[in-house]
Amino acid sequence: MKKPLMVVVGVVVALLGLLFSLQGAGVIGGSAMSGTTFWTVAGPIIMVIGLVVAAVGVRGRTR
């Protein structure tokens, strides 16, 4: 995967993780995910994964 694409995918995944955690905490309502403990816990994990992917895209591989 090309580096700029990794950064974009990582940022999108991180934003989705933030959205999931806010829905799980009940801050954003209107879905089946609202007020669910699973999404409150899974959201930050997804967000960290997205940030790691973005960081790898920014830094690239060192040889």
C-alpha cells in the first residue's frame, strides 16, 4: 500500500473509532450502537489501530 493511502486509511479508521466510542458512550445517539459497552471499549482500540497505520504511512519503512 502506498504511503499517502496508508495515512488516509489510518485517519479514516481513527475517526471511525472515535465515532464508535462516542456512540457507545451515548454521546451520539440514534443507532443500535448507542449506549453499548462493547463500542465504548472497542472504539478506542480501533482508533489506536488507525493511528498506528497512519504513523506507519507517515514514517515509512526504515531499512
